[in-house]
Amino acid sequence: MIELNLSFVIQLINFGILVLVLNVFLYKPIRKVLADRKQVIDSAREKAVSVDVEVQSKMAQYEARLHAAKAEAGTRRADALKQAQAEETAVLEKARAQATESLLTIRQKVAKEAGDARELLKKQAEVLSGDICEKILGRNL
């Protein structure tokens, strides 16, 4: 059985002093270091979360601007295509008008030349027929 004597009380006092000394010199500094480390880790996590939120926000803004730029580029491309088609139509109409005018001028010129050639041929035919008649009849007409 356990005897409760003076040595037990001394050991109990020694144990109490040891616990107080260890608490002051070992446990409190370790707890402080652990608390500081936990605080640093928590602040790093909060900073990482805030940076992540900021990155997500900037990515959303970037994607929105990219989408707007693509839409604007599509609009500009469509406008440029419409303008090019309008210019093409105008150029084709102008070319058709010039071709029609040129063709009309050429037809008039050909008709005039054909008329002149007919008149010339008619005169030459009359002269030639007169010459033939003179040779056949042997006298001047």
C-alpha cells in the first residue's frame, strides 16, 4: 500500500514547481509560436482567397471585354462587307452604263459608216453601170 509521508508531499511540491516552471518556460512559448504560426497561416489563406477573388474578377472583366471586342469586330466586319458590296454594285452599274454608252456609240458609228459605204457603193454602181452600158452600146450616154 501507499504510504503518505513527507517524501510524498515533497515530490508533490516538486511536481507542482516543475509544472509551473515548464509552463512558464516551455508551454507558453510553444503555444505562442503555434498561435503566431496559426495567425500567419490564416492571414496567408485570407490573402490567397482575396487574391483568388480578385483574379476571378479580373478574368470576368477580361472575358467581358474580349466578348465585347469580338462583337464589335463582327459588327465592323459586317459593316465593311455591306459597304464593299454597295461599292461593288455602284462600280458595276457605272461599268454597265459606260459599256452601254460605248456600245451605242459604236453601233451609231457602224451604222453611219454602213450608210456612207452604201452611198459610195451606189455612186460607184451608177458610174460602173454607165461605163458598162457605154462599152456594150459603144457610145456615150
